[in-house]
Amino acid sequence: MRGLTLLTATILTFGYGFAAQAAMTVDRAETYRRVAGTVETTAPAPAADAQRVWYGGMLAPITVEVTAEPKCTLI
């Protein structure tokens, strides 16, 4: 009798686990479908992309200064 109880409990546990996994998969697919409808997929114009400011501000231009004399000499 104990074996039958253990077998029944095991089968029910696997069944509940499968049902929970199926419910989460369906919910996740529905969420992806709902969110995908709200995402704008059009590409911005190249001229508008050059004027875009990212993360709170524009970076200052990078200036590189080079001196005529080498700082490291090989002897």
C-alpha cells in the first residue's frame, strides 16, 4: 500500500510541475507578443541620428596633441 501511495504522489507531483511549466510558457509567449506590438521598428533618419544625445549629454570633441620629441628612447 505504501508503494501505491508513493507512486501516486510522484505522478501527481510531476503532473503539477508540467502544468506549471506549461502555464508559464504560455504566459511568457503572451507577454512577448504583447510587448512586440508596442515596439517601434522604424529606423531613424541618418541626419536625426547625428543630433541624438545619449545618456545625459554630448561628449566633448577629442583633441590629440603630439610633440616632436620622443618620450621613450631605445639605446
